[in-house]
Amino acid sequence: MHHPISYLALGDSYTIGESVPLHESFPYLTTQLIRKQKMAIHAPEIIAQTGWTSTELAEQLLKTELNLQYDFVSILIGVNNQYRHLSLDNFRNDFEYLLKKAIHLTGGKSERVIVLSIPDWGCTPYAADKNGAEIAIEIDSFNHVCNQFAKKYQTGFINITEETREESKNPAALASDQLHYSGITHLHWATKLANHMIEIYQ
């Protein structure tokens, strides 16, 4: 008999589900989808805050009392590094630290760490007066770092960036602030994440 699954979600505004109810954020939707498969899972533990960069997330992890181990850890971070024009080298160092920390928290089971790619906010109505093409190039650069380390450490990697680009003209995909994403979009992300977790766990 398996014990209830434990899940730690690390990130920023996308992880807490800025501008949508908490239960419509992808970590909570992921747990709901897993429960529908008759699998026991605790409510997600979330360490995330709107505006956090990779450095701020790493600093918070040092100050937070965590469980010794989790069955799964997800990481979605980096958009605020891009938004603040912080260096890619700094992100690279932070991200590797975060990934190694996440792997340690799963007891060395790297396949139970899942990296989600950074959404492209440059496609949203909020960014209408910004240089969308430039933002896309920068987001791709940060995501390349995420993907590189996911491959190096053999963690999961889920690309949600392309969907945010394809759905950019769909009002239903966005939250009321026209920058963050709706519960519908969070459900798409959660479906990918839950499927990965179920496949690994069974």
C-alpha cells in the first residue's frame, strides 16, 4: 500500500496561480487530477511568491523548514529574471542549485523532479506596448538553460511555453489581469504534470 503522495511546488506567480483562486492553480489541479485516479495525495506544499527571481526562491528555500523528503518536486522559475533583465549566468548558477536541491528532496530520484518551462508573457495583452519578439528570444534563452540542466540531471521537463504563445489571442486562456493565466490554462499544465507523475509513480 502506497503512502499518500507528497508534492512540493517551487516557483513564482505562475505557481501560486496569480489572479485565479488557489484551487485553480496548477499544483492544486494536479493533486485533484491524481485523486481522480484513485491515488492518495496530500495537498501541495507551495514555496512561491509573485515577483520572485531564481535567487529569491533559492534564498527562501534556505530559510524554510521542509520535509526531509517529497515524492515529487516541480520547479517553474525565471520569468522575473528575464523581466528584470538579470544575467543568464546568474540564473544558470541559481537554477542548477535549485535543481540539485530538488533532487536531494526526492531522495536522489531525479525523474521525480519536474521542470516546467517559462511561459512567454510577451504574447499577452499586458505586454502590448513591449517588444514581444525580444521577450520571446530572452524567454527562449532562459528556457534553454532549464532544458539543459533537466537533461544533465535527468529530470522531467514539460514545455508549456509554446501553448502560451499559441493561446495568446484566446481570452479564455488568460486571467483578468491579462498577464497571468486562467484556470483553464492551469488545467492544461496540470494535466501534463499529473500524467508525468502518475506514470513515474505506478
